[in-house]
Amino acid sequence: MQIIIGEADDWAKASNCRTFVDKYAADAPHRPSLVVYPGARHSFDSNRPAQVYYGHQLAYDPKTTADAVERIRKFLDEHMRADR
């Protein structure tokens, strides 16, 4: 499992993701990977104007999105390739 979240996400809190990951022992065979992007908000990967939705800040961040896409590709390549 790979969790990618913005530190400034006020809808899905990064602290909740850290708590989840911390519940797993460091040597667990399926320990989740956590990436927290400083300053990134909810929907940082959605190329739309910043807005408030149901009281939560949504904002696109192209630099964070590009890094997240690279991390996801690498993660999937490492864990899902048929020729591993």
C-alpha cells in the first residue's frame, strides 16, 4: 500500500495516515509507504481552480502531482510487474 497525501489537506488528515502507518511494525511484510507533501491540499492532483468544497480547501499543485505520479509509477513497477 502506498499513501500519498498533502500536509495541508484539511479533509483527509495526514496525521491520521501517520497513525495508520505507525500501527504496523517496521518489519511487517506489507508495511504501507507514506509520502506527505508539505503545503499540498486535498485534490492536489486535480487540475482545477482552487476552491472551497463542503468547507474544505481544494487546490491543484502541479509540482506535487508530477512527483506523486512518478512515485506511483515506480511503486506499481516494483510491486505489480508480472516478470518479478
